[in-house]
Amino acid sequence: MVQLKGKKAIVIGERDGVQGPSIAECLLSAQAQVVLVQTQCFV
């Protein structure tokens, strides 16, 4: 199991897939520190 407690994370989500804030919430629940959240459109 990966331990994320105290780790810093940069989150890049996709507009038509999993968006950045959703990924960030998962990481926050794993006690990671989210330092940047972006949602991009990859076309």
C-alpha cells in the first residue's frame, strides 16, 4: 500500500475524464498535501 501522508502532490485532471478537484479530494483523504490543482482539456 502506498503511503501518501506528508507527501506533496501536483494534480492534473482532464475535463472529459476525471477532473482535478476529484483527484485532489482523494489525495487529501490519504493525507497528502495538494499544492496545485489543474483541470485541462486534452484535444
